[in-house]
Amino acid sequence: MNAFYATRANLTADLFRGLPLGARVLDVGCGSGALVLRLTAAGFRTTGIDLSAAQIERIKEAVAAACPPVQPDFRVGGLEVLSDAERYDAVCALGVLPYIEDQPAFVRALARHVERKGLLVLSQTRAASLFTLKALLNHARNFTPRTAWFRIALNLLRTGVWSGGFVDPTQCVPLRSLGVLDSVLSDLGFCRVHVFALFNVRRLDTEAVGKSRVGRWLARRLGWCVVAAYERIG
């Protein structure tokens, strides 16, 4: 598992310290399952959904090996696999927005599944950042002519690596900044309570909260990934 994504999952889990044991947490686009495993081990009742059946099967194997006291619920698909009545104490969507065409509509759909006083945790990706440069240099240094590499390159040429996403920018309705995301969620009765940024640099990616005001300001503008947590107050 990429160290960056493991770090992001671990720091995001720190945001849930105030939730009671047994709280219900939904991870949308659970991917490799790092966050699900961490939260399940902490005593939360977790549900993970992902479009990839192969990813879900790998997570199930990891969960079986870990033998948690409460088994997570896994489903293959998108938000359509949730019933309208399902509500959670926390809903996460990490690294998902770059793959969504209508991002405001997706965020509104997520918000409908958050309990009052519950948390909604989202990440935004910036195309131009220290991480982007670092990742590109690593890929160039370790380049091998594999089919998967060419598929990724063709997709980036189609969507535009500068767009910060993986869908056609002419079809995308993006949330271009944290301020825009704040505004959308404020209209839905949410208030931002935490925010942190990640660089994929070990010395910088150490904690979710606690950086100085200047450090937080720099991180949000220079980091590759910004993770924000919102509480439902309305």
C-alpha cells in the first residue's frame, strides 16, 4: 500500500476520537481498506463501499486476518447501494472527488447519510503541488514500459493532468477550493471543524491537527491533498 494513502487514513482516523465506541462510520470509495481496518480496530461499526469488487475482496481477506471484534459491512458499488434511510455518525470520501463529474451533487448526496451532530470527511486534490512534482519525478525515475502505465498516461492526456481530476474537464462540475466546499456544506447545515493537508513527505505528514496557524496556511496552499471534516449542526 502506498505510504501516502496509509498516512492519510491514519490521520483521518484521528479526527474520530470524539465519537463513542460503536459509532457507525461509512467509507465511500474504501479502496485498499486502510481506513476501514483502522476504524474497525478502534471499535467502530464500519461500512465500506467501492466500485471495485477486487478491492472489496482484498479488504475482506485483510479483515479476516485481523479478526476484529465486529465485522465490517462491505458492498460493491457507489452510493446507489445505500438505502435512503441509512444514516451514519461519520461519512468519509477520501480521494474520491477527482473521479466525480458533478462534485457538488455528490457532496449533497453524501450529506444526506450523515446523522445530526455527525461528521462528513472529504479530501480535495490539488494538481499543482509539491506532491505532484515529487510523484512525477518518482514515476520518471522508475519508468518501465508496461501496459498499465500507457493506459494511465492516455487517460491523463484525455482529462488533463492540470485539471486535478480523472474525468473529462469539459464534463466536470468541480469544487475548486476549500472555500467553495465550505459554502456548499454550510447551505446544508454543516460547519467545518478540522482541516489538514498532506504532502507525501514523512516529516511533514505527522499530525491531523496541532500545526501552527502559519503551518496550516502553508500546508493548505502547498500540499497535494487537503482533508476537511464537517459537523452537521442543522
